[in-house]
Amino acid sequence: MMDLFVLPELEESGGHSPCAKLPPTLAGPSQTDTSLVSFRHMVQTFKHLHQNGRFRPRDCQAHQRLAVIIPFRNRKSHLLLLLNNLIPFLSRQQADVTFFLIEQLPGAIFNKGALLNIGYLEALKLGQFDCFIFHDVDLVPLNDKNLYRCGDNPRHFSVAINKFSYSLAYKGNFGGVVGLSMKQYSEVNGNSNLYIGWGGEDDDLLERVTNKGYFISRYSGELSKYDMVNHSRDKGNEPNPFRVKLLELARVRQEVDGLNSIHYSIHYNRTIKDMALFTLITVDIDNDR
Ligand code: UDH
């Protein structure tokens, strides 16, 4: 079992050359594996792939070190399904990846933007990462040629979701699964912390990245297919009635609302056991500050 707040480096096994640009292990289109598995089962099944929560290829050096940041509350079944699909998917991509589960304590209204900021800040305290993949827990990728890597511009991975007939939900959608390098995420000051409840934080992030001169990079719909797990609206994450008003001033607030203004405290009780697969960070977010 890993120590929660220390990410030990893997022993370097020396002489490893860089992995191929296009991993030879890619399989292309796939279907969601819907088997019901436990954390314990996955720890066993994938034990050859990871050491203390860090997954990486055995025989070559990955191109980027990834932090997958998952905002989370009360979605254990989705998490099990996601990891059971995403771990083999990223293994076929020869990725070097650490999963961070950023769990918001019950009580306050869900604040996804703030959780993503916390994930970014806390991951950087624990290791050096080239690329941050912000990943909804209910989205399962269906084509491993959709490479989880960061580039010169922010990436939108979940372009074609089954819920939206495998096409972009709306023009300019930048939610679900997105990837930004450390430079990009810090330059845009992360996400806004002010979208309390469902909706708007992803549109705000789009304003932030375009305001800094980036455009959104997307693969074709064929490569970017995802299954979204069917679910109803969560209690404590009702639509935010202020989201449209907030969005109007997104660019004005960008420099003062984000990574540099977040307030949170970390709770050290582990609400999910068997964390060999990921780093769990449980946080209390003060939505009123
Ligand atoms: N999330 C949680 N717990 C919550 C709320 C959100 O873990 O209580 C996380 C999770 O990673 C989720 C993400 O935040 O994937 C986005 O939240 P969402 O799934 O509620 O957002 P989405 O737009 O769904 O995907 C909207 C609700 C759909 C209700 C449809 C009823 N037919």
C-alpha cells in the first residue's frame, strides 16, 4: 500500500530508450469493458504495470509524465469502471501515469473547477508532471489511438460521446476530458473556482485558454469516441443559476480567480481503501471565500 502523500520514484532500470512515437501496442477501436471489479482485483491484475501508484512502460521511456486528475464525490462504481478500462488503455499507449482522485467532502456544493485546481497544485507537490489530463469519472475512452499527451495547444480528448450521438455536444465544448501542459494550465491561472454546482466551468476554461492565444486541438471523432456512464443528476451538484452571468465576465476575472485564489483544506481520512492504484486527496472546499 502506498504512502498517500509521497510518490516514490521508480528505480530507473537504465539503458531504456525512448518509446516509439506511435506505440506498437495500440489496438484502435474498442468497447467498454463493463465487468464489475474491485480495487483489490485491479491491484492484482495490474500489478506488473505499477509501482506505488505510478504506471509506466517496462522497456522504454515514456515521452511525457502524466497526471490524471479525477474530480470525485460518491461515484465509486464509475471509478471502478473507469480505472479498469483506462489502465489497460494507457498501458497500450505506453504512458507514464499517476492517477489523482480529488474527492470533495460531503456538505458543500460540488465545485469541479476548484477540485481540478487542487489536483494540479497537489500533484505538483508530489512529483514533476509534463501533462495534466483532467478526466470526468464517467467517461470511458473507446480508441487508444486517442493519445493521452499534451501538445503546443490544450487538447480536448472527449470529442465524440455516445450521449451526444458521438459528436461534439455543442460548438466550443471543452469539457469531459481535457489535457493541458503545466505551462498552459499555470498560464491560464487554472479553472475558475466560482462555478458552484453544475455547469459553466468548462466554458470558462475555454475563455481562459483562447484569451491567452491558444486554440483547442482535437483528433477526429472516430479517434475521440467515449462512452458516458448513464447516471442521474447528483445531489449537491444542481445546475448553477449564475453560470451564464459568470461566463460573461470570464476574461475579466481570469487573473484573480483560479490557481492563485483557491481556498481549501485537505482531510487525511481515507474514505476509499486500496489506494495502490491512485493517490486520493480528500478536500474541504470553502465555497464562500
Ligand atoms: N462528479 C462527481 N460527483 C458528483 C458530481 C460530479 O464525482 O456528485 C464529477 C465526476 O467526475 C463527473 C464530473 O464531476 O464525471 C462531471 O459531473 P456530471 O457527470 O454531473 O456532469 P455531466 O455534465 O452530467 O456529465 C450532467 C448530469 C446529467 C443528468 C442527466 C439526467 N438525465
